[in-house]
Amino acid sequence: RTRRTSVDVFNLLLRTAPMWKGASYDVLRKNCNSFCIVLAGELGADPPPPWTHRLGDGAAALEDRARRLAASLEQGPEIDG
């Protein structure tokens, strides 16, 4: 629930719409869960419970680690001089 009027909510959606264009969608980092978290904050409401985005957050962290590992392997071994 929010104390905002329907006009306030509509204007909020218009103001934030540019941040949520389809091309910026990321299944792990910028998805429906992240939209709900931002929207709840803007409305002054409680965010969704953490369990709703825990899987995506964990997968994003794992992907970040895998990318760093791949990048370090591409550079080759470090040679102490």
C-alpha cells in the first residue's frame, strides 16, 4: 500500500520509465525484482522480501567471479621478476 495518489504513481512511472527500457534488461541484475525494489522505495513502501531476489543476486555474483577468472586466465600466468 501507498499513500500516493494514482496520479502520483502514474507520474512516478513516467519519470522512471527511461531507466527500464527493454534493451537494458538483464536477467540477473536488472529485472522485475530490481524494478520492484526501486518502485517500492519510490512509493515509500517496504521492498520485496530478500528471498525473492536471492537466487538472481547469487547467480550474478557467480557470473562476476567467473568473468574475472576468465579474464585472469586470458592474461596468462604472472611472472615474478
